[in-house]
Amino acid sequence: MEKSVYREENLVLLRLLKQCRVEAGLTQAHFAQVLERPQSFASDIERGLRRLDLVQLRDICTALNIGLVEFVQRFEDELALSKGAGE
């Protein structure tokens, strides 16, 4: 099994994280400020250089004003769309 950072699912996750940040009206700098982290933290997340655990993802969802369950559902929906487009 290939590493998760190289899988299509990870690309969907990164795209969705950025999309939610933009929908929340946050720049990377403001998003990082809300998380009380440096701007490079937000950049590293969106570029896939930083892996997230569930607690961090929950904090990110809170900062983006989206529930964790709603985020996961959107992720699953995006995966279904990307798999359908690839067939």
C-alpha cells in the first residue's frame, strides 16, 4: 500500500482544507493567527508538508467554523466525486 501522502485521498483533503479556509474568508495568515500558530503552519498544511492528527483537524475545523463531522462528510462527498470523475 502506498504512503497516504501520495494517495488521491490526501490531495482531496488538502484541496478541501484550502477550500474551507477560503469559504471562511480567511487568509493563511489570519487562519494561522486564529490557531495561534505561525503562517508557515497554515502553508505547510495546505502544501501537504505537515500531517495532521484528529485533534489538530478538530481545532482547524473549529477555526474554520465547520463541524468535524460536517468536514468529514464533505471529504467523503469529494472523494466520491473524484472517484466518479476518474472512471
